[in-house]
Amino acid sequence: MRIDKESDLWETPQGLFDELDQEFDFDIDLCSNGVNNKTHLFCSDYLQSDVGGLTGFMNPPYSNPLPFI
């Protein structure tokens, strides 16, 4: 598998997200850059406000997933 910075921008396929969202009802996309978010709320919303208790979707950047683990 090739891992590079370009892979950090790969989005989760919408169909896969929709299936997962149907089961888990995500409130926030924790790894979005604000352009590729799958939910209304995304990472900066979580970091800048008190939005605890939300169900989060996470597809971390492939080049450096450790900060998300």
C-alpha cells in the first residue's frame, strides 16, 4: 500500500459513510479538513467549542494516523 500526503485527502466513499451513518447516526466528522466533511459539524467545531457527547466519525489521515489513536 502506498502512503503519502495525497492519501490524506482521500474521502470515505459516500455509500460506505451512508451505511455507517445509518447505524451509528454520526454528529461530527473528527478528521475533516472542512472541505471533505461528511457531517454538518467537523473537527474545528469540536476543537473550538463545548460539543461533548457527540457521536463522531473518523477516517484519519493515512500518512500520520498516530495522533488520532
